[in-house]
Amino acid sequence: MGKHLLKDPGLWRPAALINGEWVDQTPHGTYELRNPANGDLLARLPRCQEADTTRSIEAADVAFRTWRRTTARQRADILRRWYELMVEHKADLATIITLEEGKPLSEALGEIDYAASFVRWFSEEATRVRGDVIPASRPTQHILSLKQPVGVCAAITPWNFPAAMITRKAAPALAAGCSMVVKPASQTPMTAFALGELALRAGVPAGVFNVISGNDTRAIGGVLTSHTLVRKLTFTGSTEVGRVLLRQSADTIKKCSMELGGNAPCIVFDDADIDLVVDGVMAAKYRNTGQSCIAANRVFVQDGIHDRLVQRLAERSRALKVGNGLEQGVEIGPMIDEAAVAKIEAQVANALVGGAQVIVGGRRHALGGAFYEPTVIEGVTVDMTIAQEETFGPVLPLIRFRTDEEVVEMANQSEFGLAAYLFSRDANRIWRTAERLESGMVGVNTGLISTEVAPFGGIKQSGLGREGSHLGMDEYLEIKYLCWDGLTPQ
């Protein structure tokens, strides 16, 4: 168990949060949550299914009717308190993340900073929602547009960033006056429950923020997508699952936002600052053991810098410390489960058959279990599986290219369009390339692009909508147009 590692044991809540109450039993029994680093049992959690999900939605609907009538300042103050509590309990929240997801503690601490930043940002944006007064076409009319909360929102969130992927959705929803039902990934629910506990302490009313647990995701998702009281669905996860959720939501015409899979190209031109490139690629590739939707998945390197960069990246990758994320100095944690390791092994094997060469790593780590060695492969081609599919692991494939035209064409040969990266010192080349890349986000001379102030999202089959920035509020608002006639002309 992990409760004994926390300064505030009250944050260890192995129970669903429904209408402000903790539910630790359902008729469907429990499932086991285990630490991916060592297989230790962390908790036995209630398996919520259709009835529990419906109860959560109904509670959220009742709470919404009151919450939407609070002032923007009241909601802002409550969210600000939620943010302050997250900062106050940062160490405990990070420990929970490392226990259930496996990422190094230093990165988990960074995730809490990132997650809290959305709560702070949208506490401020709550007071900035404005409508419009529009010049009318008749002297007896006034035309106005109002922005109103969309209603009950359902959020289905992934395991790889179990705090940030919740606050990036819940903070703007609550700021807008919506209520929410969150279904966290079955691998990482304890972080979500801890956030729920802090939300209650901050003064979020019962039913406004609900968290349901369970590994029966199809049953829960089926209710969230079909229930007429749910007006908005927000999802972060694979494109494959996103397609299913969009189909299921079609019958009730829900407002949907989707942050889906990625296959991020990283283009290194031969005029780039190699020190900047090495730091940027390492950050973009190995963050969270490579288990990130915006991880550099295909690294294209121009001829003139290729050999030097391979050597530098190999040196840095070889030096990464692998281990349990709670141990001092660990930089690479375990994969989330055995299936994730098997996927990496299959991609590496396919690349080697095609003629690629492993420079560093290329096998399971000596620690065993779900650990995999940081890996650098050169000689990769765009037709290999590792270049076509999202890897989601600590494998860095290098693809050689010659011309600007060639690399842009190769980079855009993907159904995905979430993030991209490019490194160059030529302003014309940077602007020209960034404009042509089919991607919702582009990092220029950096491998770290996530921030609460910028619009996060993709194009093509990487998603719909944007999260963060002032645009993130619009995902949880509807526009109502008022045409007021019969007034006395001035």
C-alpha cells in the first residue's frame, strides 16, 4: 500500500467520489491496483459500472443547476483555493503518481506544477468570459450574444499524466459553471481521487466534481456517451478509442473535444546548434519514459549533422539511470505494463529486420518486469512500423534526410498531426518549415512545449478542439444569441 508514504494520509482515497461521498463498495466487487515498478499491491478499488455512472451523472446534473448560478468570482475563488491546496500537497500528490504510474519522482513533481497551473489559469479566466453587443439591422432591435455553461461534462482521462490531464479539463469546465464526471484510467485512479479530496476541501460543492473508478471502461464509457444529461465529452487517449467515443456520442449530438494519438516528427537541420538539439531531443523523447502523446517519435536528421548527433544522443541515452521512480536520481521508470513492453519489442524487431541498427539499448532492462533500456536506433526508414505507429516508450529512432522538401514530405506522411519539433538557426527555414508541417503544435529549438497559456491540440486524426489558453474556456461554453425587438428607437 502507499498510504504510509504520505504526509497527509487523507489523500489516499481508494474509493469513488459520487455526489460528495466516498463509495468504496459496489455490487460488482473490486479490482487490484499494482505498482508498475515492482508489482506490489497498492489498493483494491470498487468496480463502478452502469448504475454508478448514471448516479454520478444525475448528481452532476442536480449540482449544475446551482453551480451555474454562482458568480464568476465565487467560482474563481474556489478554484484558486483548489490550486493552493495542490501546491501545498505537491509532494504527496507526486508520490501517488510515481506509485501508480511509475514516472520518476522529479517528473511527478513537475507534473503537479503543470496540473496546478491549469487550475490557477482558469480560476483567472472564469472572470473574463464575455458576450457581445452586435449592431442591429433595425432601429427597434438590440442584438446580443451570451456565453453560457454547456452543462454536465464527462471526462475520460489517460494514465500517463494522471493529474494534468484531469485539471486541464476540469478547471475550465468548473470555471465556466459546468459540473463534471471524471473516469480516470484504471491504472491511475488514486491521483484522481486525491484531486477530488482536495476539491472538496477547497469548497467545490457536492456533485460538481465526481470521480468514478473501475476497469470496466466499456460499460462506463457507454453510459457517459449515451446519457442525454451529458452535454459534453472530453477525452485524451488513443485515436482508435476516440473514434469509438465519437460514434457513440453521435446519437445524442454531444459537444466533443478529443486529444488523441501522435506520431511527432522532430526535424534537425544541419545548421542547428547541436547542444540545443541534444537537450531538446532528450527532453522530447524521454519525458515520462517516452510515454507521452507529444514525444518525439520520428527524429529526422540531415546528412551534415547526422553522425555527430547519433554519437551525442547515444552517449546521453546510455547514461540515463533506470529504476523505481521513488529512488534517488532515477530518470527512466518502468513502462505502464507488460503489453507496452511487448509493443516496443515488436517495433524494434521490425526495424532490425528492415536494416536498422541499434546503437544503444534495444532490449529489456536487467531489472526485469516492465523496464526497458533507453534505446537509440539509426538507419530507420519511414516504412518501418516504428516510424508509422506511436511508440510510447524510450526508443529514439533516427531517420536520415537530405533536402528540406524531402523531410517535410516525410514528416507529413502520417494520419496524426499533434506535435512536431524542428531545430535550425535559419529564420527563413524555420518559418517555411513550421508553416508546412501538418501539426497542431510546433516546437522550434525546444523539446518542451506544454504550458497552460498556449492552445494544446492537434489536427488530422490527432483530435478536435484545444485545451489550455483562453481558448480552453470555449470548449465548455455555448453561445446564445438574443434578438430583442420592439424597443423604442433612440
